[in-house]
Amino acid sequence: MGVVLAVAALNVLLGSIGVINERRSRPLTEAERARYVAQDVARRWHAWPVGMVFPEELQYTALGRARQYAHRVGVAPEAACTAALDPQVSSVLGRYGCRTVLRATYIDQTAAFAVTVGVAVLRDEEAGRRAATELPVDDRVGVRPVAFPGTITDTFGPAQRQWTGWTGAGPYIVFSTAGYADGRTRQSVPPEEALNSEMPPTAQSIAGRIARALVEPPDVPRCTRGDAC
């Protein structure tokens, strides 16, 4: 009986030591650090306030590397992927767990262009990478424009978009679509009249700023309980 009690006491002691060690702060492993970053990035679409996802003012790079500012006209309600994206795109993203799409519309500094940016939220970063390889290469499809009545964008709809693009960013695909703020349609632009050369880089730069912010690595604590190991 004495031997049994001694063994039992030793097991309790060892178990207690294990609990103490588990509760002590220790350095995070590389896998834990990567998981921390992935989880932080993946939740930003709903954890961040709208002004962080879609800032009211965004600096972008125009032709000649000139720094200009785009202004947010409005933010649309969260929408289903099938409602916010063209069918050719939503059918692809649907296979990779597209959860929702956030959209906002901007105007460039000259108020010549309207740009809708759409953030499609996929199930994880791997899904984002795989979906990106299957998206159609077609500047006529992507995110559907959002117009805001009573503003300079009130005529910006599917017929008015002149160019559409996208960029992958972790578990997100960030789309942009641009058109003239004066309401002219794509069909009304004669084939011999080239698209304004500033429109695509402006839209790409605006969307790029939003994409980069969404996947900017967070500060990762060094230890399981902060920075004191």
C-alpha cells in the first residue's frame, strides 16, 4: 500500500509540474506565430471598423508617380457573393468558400473617375491563392459597381464601368471596377477612342492600398503571455 501511495503522490506531483509549466509564459513557436498572423488577418473584414477597411481618404499613385487622393463616396451594405460579383466570378469564388463581399465607391482627385472596390472574403489564404488562378481574364467582369444617389456616382452602374481588375491578398480577393463619373457607358465610347490611360492605374492603386492594409502583418507577441517570457 505504501508503494502505491508513493507512486500516486509522484504522479500528482508530476501532473502539477506539467500544469505549472503549461501556464508559464514561453516563447511562441514559428508555427504559433504564423497561426497568430493568419487568424488576425482573417478576422479583419468584420473586426475592423468600416473606416479602417475603407478609409475616407486614400493616397494613390497616378501617372508619372504623382501622389493624389481618392475620396470615399459611400459604403454599401455587406452583400452575398452572388449579388456583388458577376456570375463568371462568383461561380469561381463559390467553390472556395466565398463568404461575403464588402464594397465602397471612391472618386479620384479630379472627380473624373468613379471606382468601386470590392473585398471578397474566402475561407482561408489557400483558398484565396487557388481561386486567383481560376478567375477569368476579362476586364468586363468582376465586382458590380455601387452607385450612391445624390452624389457624383449616382449614374455609376454595370453599363458605365470601363475597366475591372483584381488582386489577391491572403484570404481576400480585392476587386476594383472603374468608369467615368459623367455617366458615359462603355458602349458609348467609340472603339477608336482609347480608354483614359489614367483610369486603370488609378483603380489598381486604390484597390492595392486597401488590399495591402488588410494583410499587413500585425505585431506578434514574443511569448504566450505577451512579451515577457
